[in-house]
Amino acid sequence: VYVRGELQATPIPVAFDLVMPEGMAVDRRGRLLVVETGAQRLVRIDPHTGTKELIASNLPVGIPPAPGAPPQWILNGVAVDIFGAIYVSCDLENQILKIWPLH
């Protein structure tokens, strides 16, 4: 992998079998939060072990494409505030969800 023309260390995969991952953020403990649009869920991934934990399911994300057309390319994002609350943008209902994780 090259960054600004310089060869970098080989990237290391930290998560597998994600279903149409879109938005990604890092929580206060350094774990990855990923919106899996294809599965309509938010997962938390430990980047050291790859362990995946379900945070929220049945999210209103993933506008389907029109017949014969490419995907809509509308990103469902995720962010974390300084208190640990998680915010997910949801394209299906044009809203932002606030989620308080249990831990």
C-alpha cells in the first residue's frame, strides 16, 4: 500500500464477514463501531481480536436501488460523543438515532 507515494507497512485485516459496511467510528475504548447496512445493524469490533458484538439491530438503513440501477450511494454514518453516546444516520427514515451502549 502506498501513501503519498511511499510504501507503507502491509495492512492487517481486523474484521471479516461484514455485510455492506459503511460508517465507521472509534469508541472511547478504541473499539470500532461499524454500520452494516446490508444487515441493518451496528456492531462493535475489537481491533485486536476481531471479536464482533451486536450493539443495535433493525436499523432503518439501506435504501435499495431502483430496478436495474446501481446502489443509491447514500452513506449511513456513525459518530461517538465525549460521553460515549453513539449517533447513527439512517437513510430510510431520514433521521439520526442516539444509542447508549450498555458497556
